[in-house]
Amino acid sequence: MTAPRLKRPDTPRARTGIVHLGLGAFFRAFGCPYIADAMTASAGDWGVIGVSLRSADTRDALRDQGWAYTAMSLAPDGNSTRIIDVLNDVLVAPENPNAVLDAMTDPSVRVVTLTVTEKGYCHNPATGALNRDHPDIQHDLAHDIPISTLGFLVRALQARMHAGARPFTVLTCDNLPQNGRLVRGVVLELAEMIDPELARWINTHGRFPCTMVDRITPATTPVDIEKVQAITGVYDAAPVMHEPFSQWAIEDDFVDNMRPDFAIAGAQLVRDVGAFEDMKLRMLNGSHSALAYLGYLAGHETISDTVADPVFARFVRALWAEIMPTVTAPDGVDLGSYADALFDRFANPNIRHRTWQIAMDGSQKLPQRLLGTVRDAFDTGRAAPMACLSVAAWMRYVSGIDEAGQPIDVRDPLADKLKALTDMATSPTECVAALLSVREIFPADLAEHLSDPVTRAANLIWTKGCRDAIGSV
Ligand code: CS2
């Protein structure tokens, strides 16, 4: 017998108070449960209109379910499920950008949340400034109907200003350092080019709190869909998978103080998110990327497979030892215990988080994940061999051939440029030199510092393979 389809009961919905841009698995597994808990505990009209910026898949899968879906928590000792029911609609921006602008312009929407990934900010990863040459930005400068995230934010804010309404708070939930400052900066730059008065209005009235978001969310597979059905007896076309752990630190700075009661839902509302961000971006995401490149090249499919290999378990501990002196722990946090907890989270065998998934978009991730650590270590006269090995592994990865001689499906906005550079190189030394010249990633002074240690590491990786290279560093 086929299982019945998940269907939201026909009960009243909360009114929409949030538009979310970039409705991927992460926000559905992370932000939406917090919003659901906040509304359960202290009410408020914080229903969400989700916006997919590219594909219609999520909308098509969720529509017949009344926008409800299952979130499955993957604990080492078993799975549990919960229905999340905060979405009021899902819009697909390329199909109907005006509907997205209308939703964002509705004065009852007080917060626009974002998970558009690092590359969605159209910024230069090394400097944080707007990449004015980005084709989507060029498009949005020439047309009133936008295609980029920044274009949607700026045009919707412009419509609100013209309507005499208040701006919405822009709440970014992407893994970027000072993410609120970053999005504020690029929004202001674009607004300035469109209408300087708008830029002044956003500068005065807009709010862009920084956040630190943390929950490991592997992509959903067909097997996951079957598992959900086995537990719930119901077919859900688009469930999301996540680890039990979740942490959200939010700078408490919202337009007119209008926001869900995130604190009651377990988020930390703080004055300064900086320490949380540095710790998480460097220790979790930095080691995630390092394990992704080295592990992928060595033939490991997932992060848990990678750290189950004792060589990589030692490696990640050594990498954390390099990172820890470069971060200031948030009040009350012991970095050693944080690292121990990270190890357990990575080792969770129930989470099949593919190294290939995490390896994506490295050009956008390396600066905040690994290069900050390297810079701080160099500035204080310390070496960072494991971080340099990780950078070299990324170089090997983007050259497009793994250790078994198989092609790698490299996904990165700079993939073509990186491939052209590595194709011209005739040795690991030349490859390192070519890639260190990519200024979007490596500022000139840092490239100079990196040249020797990364060249050494690359030669080890190319000749011995990643596993043996780790032992030889
Ligand atoms: C991962 C993150 O895919 C990646 O780059 O490092 O998505 C990571 O799982 C989350 O930031 C955990 O909070």
C-alpha cells in the first residue's frame, strides 16, 4: 500500500512576518524550527514566505503538502522526526520576481532572512566589497526587476521608502565573518549606485544584525525520504535532515525591535556576535573544509568516514590546536571542550555529510575558514602547517583530478578560472604559484607568506597522497 502524502491540517496560519530568501535545506532545518518554537511559546505573526532564487523544486515538492515538511534529527543512537509548519507560501524568483518584491514590500513583513550561501553576496571574498562586475549586479543596475539577492533587497527597500513604510531588518544566516556588516556594506554600495537618497535612508533606518548559525544539515537523499516514511508512515517529498545540535547567536539589533521571540526558542540574543562567529567559522567550518578536501582526495565519501580514519582524526585535532590560539572564546566557552564536542558531531555515523558537498565553493569559503587562522598565526610568528596543508589540498582539489586519477566535479563560481590556471601549471610548485595569484582569494601579502609552506605541502600531497602527506608535515 502506498503511504499517504504529508498534508498540513486545515488550521489557521500565522500571518506572514518574515520573507526568507534562499529556501534551501539549511534554513528549513535550522531557522524554521526556531521560528516555530518562538511562535508556540510566545505567539506573534511570524509566518514565513520562502523564496527560491533559482529552481522550482522545493516549491513543487512542498505545495501539495500545504508547505509543511518533516525535519529529521539524526542522533548517533537513532532518528526522530518533527513536522515544521511555519511556511505560508514558497515563491520562485525567476518565475515571478514581482511577487517576491510584493511580499518583501508588504509592511507586515518586518524581517527578511537570508541563506543564499557565500557567493550569493556578490562580494569579493578577500575584501568584502561589492563585486561591481558581477553579471547579476550589472543586470540589476540596468533593470528595475532584479535577479540577485542584493537587487531584491535594494529594490524592496526602495519600494518601502517610496511608500513611506519602515525598512525590514535584514537577518543574514550565512557563514561569513561579520555577516551583517558585510551584507549592509554591499547593499549600501548597490543602493548608492541606484539612488544615493535610498542609500542614506537605508544607512539611517536599516538594520543588519550579525548572526552565528550552526547546525550540520546534510543534503536529503532518496534513502532519507524512505527512512522518514518508515518512521512516520507518511510520504514527504522534501524532508530535511539535521544533527540534534543547534546554536544561533544573534546580535539584538532589529528595526523597531520587531522580531520573533528567538530567545525563548533557545537562540542567544547578544550585543556582539564576533567571538561566536570567529570560533565557529574557524573551528567548525575551517576544519570541515580541510577534512572535505583532504578526505575527498583520499577517497572518503563523508565527514564521519573521514574522521573514523585515525590519520584524519589526528589531523583534525592538530588543526584545532593551530586554530585555537587565534580565536577568543565567547564568555563561558572552553575551546578545548568545544573541539571535543565538534569531534563527536563530525563522528556521528548517522550523518552522511558528503565531503563533496562541503568542498563546494571553496574560493568563497577559504578566506574566513582557513586564511584568517593562517594570517593570525603568521602575524604572531607561529607556523600553521595543518592549515597550509589544507590550502594545498584545496589546490589539488580544484585542479580537478583526484588521487585515483578520476575527474572531480568541482563546483565553484571561479571553477573555470581556477581550472585554466591549474591546467597551465606543469608541477605542484607552479600550480601553487598560479593559484596564489588569484587576488579574490589571496591578498598579495598573504600569498607571499603562504608561498613556501603551501608549496612544501603541495609537493607532499602530489607525490605521496593526502593520507601520507598528513603524517609527513
Ligand atoms: C559546511 C557547513 O557545507 C559547508 O560548507 O561546512 O554547511 C556546516 O555544516 C554548517 O555551517 C554547520 O553549522
